[in-house]
Amino acid sequence: MNYWTQSTKDIYVAGHRGDSANYPENTMLSFRKALEEGVDQIETDVRVTKDGALVLIHDALVDRTTDGTGAVIDYTLAELKKLDAGVKKGEQFRGERIPTLIEFMELVKDHPTLTLDIELKEYPTPGHEEIAYDTADRTLRLIDEYGFTDRVVINTFSGVLQEYIRSKYGSRYRQHVYYPISYLGGGLTVDPYSYAYCCCMFRATFTPLMAGKDEFAQMAARGVQPWTGAAVKDEAGVDLAIENGATLITCNNPGTILNNLRQKRYRQDRGRE
């Protein structure tokens, strides 16, 4: 089955950390709500705990999204599971927890056309290389075990980690990179756009919302799918994405963006609800 039929006339929508505008980001509740809205894709972030568990949280610290403090990697999974990952979004969300990658895969395995954007947040910085590469390898193995190999893009802001994946696994996994190239850091030895499947098209300063139409066209001409980052949040952003030639919109409020695309006839629903 071809899961990747997005185009400039049929634009996919990815829920960034689920439906993170309305629910606590990277929680099972946020993921479930995004699925209910009919997203084509869910984007989430993988980190590792002190005892090696793969967990879904964006920041290196737990402070912003939970009632705890300190680094994710300094917690065991059992300790991390005691933190409340919902209450900072609102008292009504108290009791949400940081999920594991396995819990997430168990949720999405029953959605046969869903695609995933898995962002690896452990980078091979000096002294952290072994953890970063091991996290990547174990994440990819789990994706294979759940049968999502053909339905995932592997995403990281580390160009070095991107090259590690490409060197070790060849073209087995679709890789998600960034524009401009400065977002991928230093140490690159290969042009990332020569092997990337897709690319989030930023401006150098994240302002305005995305790169220009010519830059989208240049990426598409290279055979790389031009996607938007998560700055799109309203009709004006949708209009700009359409004008520029985006084939997927990443967003925090997927229900709103899906409705905008339907109204503008840039959307073919595929029974994901």
C-alpha cells in the first residue's frame, strides 16, 4: 500500500505532538483526539530515561510540561510515570502521564493508514553519542516490530544523526530534514537534501511562517516533499501553505486546519477517523 499520496491538491495534516493546542502535548489524550479528528499523521518526540525506556516528551527537562523538575534522562521510567503531564495545561487534564513509545505504538497500530513523524531528541553531542545512537537504533527496531517501517518519517535536527541513520540503514527509512540547512547543525559530510524524503521549510528566524514559494519549488524539484513546520494555525497560514506548494501541514490544532482544507477543497479524507 502507498501511504504517501499527499500532493499540492490533497494536503496531508500532521498533529504536532497530537492536538497540542487543545490538550496536553505528547500525551495519550492529545494523540487520541488528533486521531478522532482524522489526521493523516502524528508527530511526536522520543527521549530516553535513566533506565533506558523510550518516552515521548519534547524538552530535555520535564519542567515546562509536568509538575516535576529536572532532566528526563535523570529519571527512571517509574519515577517519570509519577509526574503529572496534564495539569499545566489545565486542571481538567490532571492525571495525564508521559507515555512510552510502546504505549503510543499500541494506540496507533489499529489505524491502518496513519503515518508517523518520529523525532529523535537524543543528539550525538560529545559524551552523548552512545546514548543517541542506541536510542535511534532501538526506536527504529520498535517501528519495524509494529509494522510501521513504510509509514514513518524519521526526524531529527541533528544532521550527524541523520547521516548515521542513512549510513547504517540506507534507504530503509524515509528521513525528514530541515530548511535552511543551518537547522541541521554542523558536521555534515553529505547534502541532506540528496537523500531526504521530506523537509520542513522554515525561515532562518522562524519569521514569517515559512520559506518562500521559490524555495518550496526548489525543494520539490529535487524530489523532496516540502512540508510546513508547526507555525500554521489559521486560515491565513493555510492559504500561504497552499500558495507556496506545501504537501503537508504540521500544526498544533489539526481539527481547525483540516476543516480549512476541506472548505478550500484541498483535502481528500481517507477514512482515518
